[in-house]
Amino acid sequence: MDPPSVPARVIKVLGKIGARGILTEVRLELLKFPRTQVLRAVKGPVRLGDIIRITDGEVNVWRR
């Protein structure tokens, strides 16, 4: 069984992180809870406005 996932939209691309710059740090806005933002590291190509699915627990959550 797959873990539950939540769709989120990329609202800001912060830059490359990691030892070799493999990951991209992005700020996401959860689609189910539009005022909730999450800071995540994403592997692979990502652009502003992309929709990605978050599958694990949230670490850094901000509410406006």
C-alpha cells in the first residue's frame, strides 16, 4: 500500500543544495490547505508552478 500523499504547488525556487548540488530547495503551497507553506528539498528538475506530491511527514510548516 502506498503512503498517503498531498499535492503541492511550487511557489518559489530557492536554489541548489547538497554536497554536489543534486537537490533543489523549494517552497511549496499545499493545495488542500492553501495558506500552508512547506520548505522541501526536491530531486530532479523543478520549475515555478509545478505540482508535486509530498509523501512523508512535514518538517517546516508556516501559516500566513
